[in-house]
Amino acid sequence: MELTRRHALAGAAAIAVSPMLPAAPVRAGAPLADKQAPSYYRYRVGDAQVTAISDGVNTFALPETFVLNAKKDEVNAALEKAFLPKDKVSIHFAPLVINTGGKLVVVDTGNGPGAFASSKGNVGQFASNMAAAGIDPKAVDMVVISHFHGDHINGLLTADNVLAFPHAEVLVPAAEWKYFMDDGEMSRQATDRMKGVFANARRVFDAGLKKKVTPYEAGKDVAPGLQAVASLGHTPGHSSFILSSGSDKVFIQSDVTNHPAVFVANPGWHLMFDQDPAMAEATRRKVYDMLVADRMRVQGFHYPFPANGFVEKDGNGYRLVPAPWSPVI
């Protein structure tokens, strides 16, 4: 509708008269909500159903060394380009539950209940959001772990330090298991962070899990339709996965990239958490070139929730194109 001078004058006259109108009764205002709805999202890959489940978001001040080979100002510029605030980083976490039709499979488990308590509920939400999605942890047949960082394995245990998935077989990368369970490798660690990664892995797997662990090799199916893919560099045994059903596929990239606004856009940047940054970069470029060529959907553990979409080439890097939200499954 075209706004004319006559409409504008009529509106002004109505405003002038409004003080003479009887006052409407004052209604009590509704209280402001203090939390979000449970965060889970389902989609299909052929006959399989994928449920992405948020474990929350960790926000922290941007470290000088978050990117090892770029200046903080450059990282801030990448954040601002993505309409994100500078000088801080918000990292998302999105484990998966896959119903293959015959098996219920969890892929990675989030930060765990200890982090839920220490972060005042910002992370460690996997268990509560999984319950809200109607998924019983006792019904889980398999838990597939991509690598041994705490945000992927800590949810294997409950707050009482017992098994969160009591009937599930736990599958782990063979190279990851060999490395982190090696006492010699643990003794050679020089940084507090890596000493902590080793100690935490021992803590988790020593809590009654060792007898449930089955190491797996890359290139083989770890569950029906779920193939393990070596994607090394982030850790010595870091693994991604391709879920296939019929002609449909999704690449579950685990930590091939961290924050997409930083590392999808700038694949040559090296994350402070990558054990072999050069190898991680080579893996990142190889994986993303494949995703672009095959136009394959990708599910990213650290992408903004619901953490899936597609990638395209963008200059010297790539761009994440989020998949549209669907009201139906």
C-alpha cells in the first residue's frame, strides 16, 4: 500500500485525539522466560534418522593463541565478518543419535555432567536434551567415539561416575586408543593441556568402560551404514564418518574444523587444540574439497546448532551454507 500525505495526516490526527479516549485496563505483563526449549533436531538420511542434540555452548575470551598462525586482529576480523562479537568465541557442541532402523547409535557424548555443573548449565546438556527428545540411554546399542578430547568422551559417564549408556558397546579409533593408553606417550607430554587430556581419558575409560571398548579401524563400517574415515591431525586417531542409506549420505566431520566462521573460511589457520596442525590443515582441505565436489551434506560437531549444511568454495577458503530447517522429518 502506498503511503500518501493524506494517510500520514490522518494518522497524526488519530494520535492527537488518542489522549481523549478512555484508558484501556492495565493487564499484568507475562514474566520473561528464563530458558530455551530443549535443543534437538531430526532429519533423515535415506532410511536412517539422525537426531542432532545440543550439548550447549561454551563462550570464552578469545585467546591470543586460538589460531597459532594468525594474529588476534585477523581472527577478530573473521568473527566480525560473520556478524559475531570480537574478542570472544562461542563454541557449540552437537553429539548425534542415529537410528539405523536396527541399531540406536550415539556418536560422541559431549562435555558431561561435571561440565554442566561447573558451567552453570551452559554445556553438558546432552543427557537432558536427549531425554527431552524421547531417547532412553538404556536403549542405546552402540556409542561411537571420534577422538578422546573431553567434549567428546566425558558424557560416557553420569554425574555418579557410572556408565551413561549401560547396555552399549563403545567403539573407539584403534590409533586413538593405542596412543592415549600408552604410558610412555603419557610420560612424554610437556604441556599441562596434553597432560590433562591423557589424565581425563584414563579417568573416563577406567570407570568400568575398558571391558566394553572395541577399537575400530578407518575404512570400515562401525555400525550399519556408518563408515569410519581417518581424518588425522587434530589427534593421532581422529576419525570422521560417512552415514549412507540408499543414495543419500552425510559426512559427520567431528573436529575437522572448529568454529566455522574462523576455520571453514580460513582452512589454512591452525587451531591451538590440533596436535599436528599441518596434518590437520591437509585433512581439512582434502575433506572440504571432497564435500564441495560431491555436494554432500556435512554435520559439524562445532557448527552452530543444528550443526549441518553444505560447503562451497569461497575465495581461498570455503563457506558454510546451513541446511534449511524443516518442520517435518
